[in-house]
Amino acid sequence: MASTVFKSLTDTTFDSVEGYRQAAETANNSQLTQALQQRGQERGQTLQQMNAELQRQGEELVTKGTLTGEAHQMFASISDMFESGDEAAAERVEEGEDYIKNKFQEAIEINQLEAQERAVVERCYNEICEGERFGDMIEKQYD
């Protein structure tokens, strides 16, 4: 059975994929749209790795958002921010990336993951860190 921590990380990763999808659909700048789509695809690959671990454990795959919690609210509001322009949306992406990176980092540090879960989380953490750097980059670009 998957740990609560691992399941929560997988839920947050799904919310992140959805946030990128929504943000790409509503971005005004075509270069930003393309960058958001690419990051969303990379985050989707991370979700696939995490879902593969859930499947290995006989758990249900995460295929829909949590509808509750900070992560969903943070990522869901990204698309709303595009109504205020690309600058506001870039800031929101950056906040979402900080949130997910901190959540993954904390999960590694508190060490409540089984060995295989931990290996998956550590592998996925590299992509999460890339996403956080991307968030920082676009926030500076649109600031």
C-alpha cells in the first residue's frame, strides 16, 4: 500500500500537470504558451513515473485533481491569472513550482517513504527542480 506522503505527492504532481495545461491554453504570448506546454509534458512524464509506482503497489492511478487542498488551489488559479496578463500568470507558475519543490524536498527529508517510493521521488525531484528554475525564469522574464 502506498504511503500517504507518496500519494499526496502524486496528487500534487497531477494538479501541477493540469495547471500547466490550463496556463498554456490561456497564455497570451505564443513563446510562453510553447514553454508552458513543454514543461507540462515533462511534468506529465513525472506523473507517469509516480503512477507506475502506485500501480506496482496495486493502488489506483491518479487521473483527476484533488479538488481540495493548497496545491489544487494554487495550480487551478494559474489560468485565472492570465486574465491579468502573462506577468501575473508567470508569477503564479513560479509560486506553484516553489510549492511542489518544497513538498518533494520535505518528503525526502522526513523519510516516511518506503525504499522504492523514495527512489521514485528522488528521481522525479530532478524534474521538479527544473520546473522550479523554469518558474523563476519566467517570473523574471515577465516581471
